[in-house]
Amino acid sequence: MGATNHITTKWLGGMAFESNNPSGLNLTIDAGPDDGGEGKGYRPKALMLSGLAGCSGLDVASLIKKMKLDVDEFTIETIANLTDEHPKYYDSVVIEYHLEKAAARC
């Protein structure tokens, strides 16, 4: 059986929440002013995309190391289309992985 993560998210009032992490770090989640929040934290839908990129990026980074690739820069672009009507959701997500090697210097 795999490891279990336990995350506790506490409402701070308004549209803000604080969520813990197994690393011991906390993060604040808040809606933007247009959605009734104060914009003092990560937007929840964008945070989900960051989690997707970070999780898959760890796998790619592990493969880079395992394959002993010489990579100077690795970035992940996550592009998602948010629907217009409530409840809003992503109806498509594209993840682009960009790996670069610096040109040889003379």
C-alpha cells in the first residue's frame, strides 16, 4: 500500500483558506477581488495546475538524472481553458515540457 498524505485546510474567513503540507509548510489560498476574495493567496484553480506541473516535473527531473542528460534549463508551461459558466472548470489542459542545453562555448 502506498503512502497516505493528510492535508488540513482551514477557513480563515471570507474566501481565504490556509492549507498545510506534509513538508511542514503552509500556504494561503484566496479568491481574487472579482470573486469575493482579497487576492492574498494562491488562486485554487491555478494552484491545481501548479501541482500538476510540479508532480509531473519531478518525474521528468528523475528521468533526466537517471538518463544522465546534460540539461541546463527545464521549464513547464501549463495552459488550461477555463469555462465561462459556473461552476467553472478546466475543459482542456495542455502541458508543454521545455528542456534546453546551452550552446557550446568556444
